[in-house]
Amino acid sequence: MKADKREEALSRARDLFWAKGYHATSLKDLEAALDMRPGSIYAAFESKEALFLEALERYAREGAARFEALRAQHTSPLAALAAHLRSFADLGSRKDPARACMMVKTVLEAAGDPALSGRAEDLLADTEARFTAAFQDAQIVGEIPPDLNTAKLGRRYIAEIGGLRAYAQRPGSEQAVAEMAEELAREVEALRV
């Protein structure tokens, strides 16, 4: 399979799995979404599980890239963290396949499957570590006090994003999500010395 076709198929699989979850996605769903026969799917991705894990990795990489792009746009780590929270203000009106985080959905859905939930938990830990590192950078440059526990800040930050995503599942939540994203961003900015 050509690289561009594979990337397109992987993107479609990510969206399907993100919307429906691993267990609710059938082979027929994958055939329709990827416009591929079962044999071609297995030849390209080995198994449904391997395809899912690759799609999950892609989701995590894309999220990391968006955050790193914000970091590159801001000289201040704290400003980048606040901007990232503000990026969730339009969550309720986005055309994403789902409003909930694909990694969190996987942890919840596949709790009895260590291959799936374990990988999702690892990716969530990587994401939390990225946020913690940004708080550490803010501490290093003197934006936040040296006595603040950056690990706790990273943990709280990822929980707040999860909360925003969960709240956005509710019908008519657009305005509330936008307001909460702004409030959370201001709380991060208020850490500034």
C-alpha cells in the first residue's frame, strides 16, 4: 500500500475508532470507512487491534504536535499552557469525530484488555509528562514560584482538559465550555509570579 493511501486509511480509521470505540467498530464499519476489503485491511495493518493501536498513536501524536506548535508560538511556557486551554473553547462546535479524548475513551472502554488500555494509559502518561515539562520550564524561567509541585500541576491540567471534554458531551454546552476554558486559562496565568 502506498504511503499516502495508508495515511489516509489510518486517518479514517482513527476517526471511526474515536467516534465508536474499539469494540463497537466492526470489520464491516472498517471496510466501509477505509474503502478496503478485509484481506487488504489485514495485509496493511495485520489486525483490527494493530490498526486501532496505530490509530490511537496517531491521535496522540497529533495532539502532541498541536501543543508543541503552541509552545513554539509563545516565548512563555505559561502563555502556551493558557493558550492550549483556550483552544478547547470551541470544543462544543467542532466537527471532531467525538468530543471526548480518544485515549481516555480507550482506557474506560478497554479496561479488561491490557494491550489496549495499557497503551492508552502510556500515551496519557506521556501527555501528562509533556504538560508537566511545560510547567517545569515555566518554573525554570521564573514564571511560577519554585516551590510549586509541577507534577501536581501537570496532573491537574490534564484532568481539567478531560473535564472540559466530558462536559462538552452534553447538549447545549458550547457556551459553558467556552467560559470554563477561559477561566481555566486565567487560573494558569494567575500562577505567574
